[in-house]
Amino acid sequence: MDTVPLKPEISFDEFAKVDLRVATITEAEPHPDADKLLRLQLDDGSGEPRQICAGVRAYYDPAELVGKQIIIVANLAPRKLRGEESRGMLLAASDAPKDADAERSVVLLTPMAPTATGSIVS
């Protein structure tokens, strides 16, 4: 495996602005207009449903994700991905950059044990 370059250094104050939370996937399906995206419905503990579109379709069967807990960036500004609103981002690890020509593996970050939905990750 080649070394993946580090991103530029940020201050602690910049990092402290990121709100990482535990969320539970309640529904998962292929995005209707994107080959690489899954459309995930999440319980993030807020009492309001949250939708995230994530580029993990090649790595996960949607049916196997339902009920799984993941780590999300809860305070990322919403954006449209192929016509669907995505309100946050899930965290995943990969052994190669997205734009690399090499085959890559992608692993969703999850708590090691069941954790209360909405728990703060620090």
C-alpha cells in the first residue's frame, strides 16, 4: 500500500467546530440518480429524521446497513447530491484516495459497542 498524503494541518479550534455523533441507519437504498451513492435515513438522536447520501454503494449492500450504528459529521452544511439533500457526512476509512486508479477498500467507522444514538464522539 502506498502512503496516502496528509491533509494540511488545522488548529484545535478548527477541529473543535466539527460535531461528530453516533447515528443509527434506519433505511438504506441505492440513490435513484447516482451509481456510486446510497441514500441513508438516520436516527441521530435529535427526534428528526436525517438523510445522508454517501458514496459507498460499491462497498455495502443497503439491506445489511439497516440497524448499524455509524459516526457522522452532524453539523456539515446540507448540500444537494444528484437532486437529493444530504444533511451530514458519514465517516469511513479507506486505503487509497477517491481519485486513485488503484482498487480501494472502504470501511464505515462504527462504535465498538452499542451506543446511545446521538452520543457525542470526541
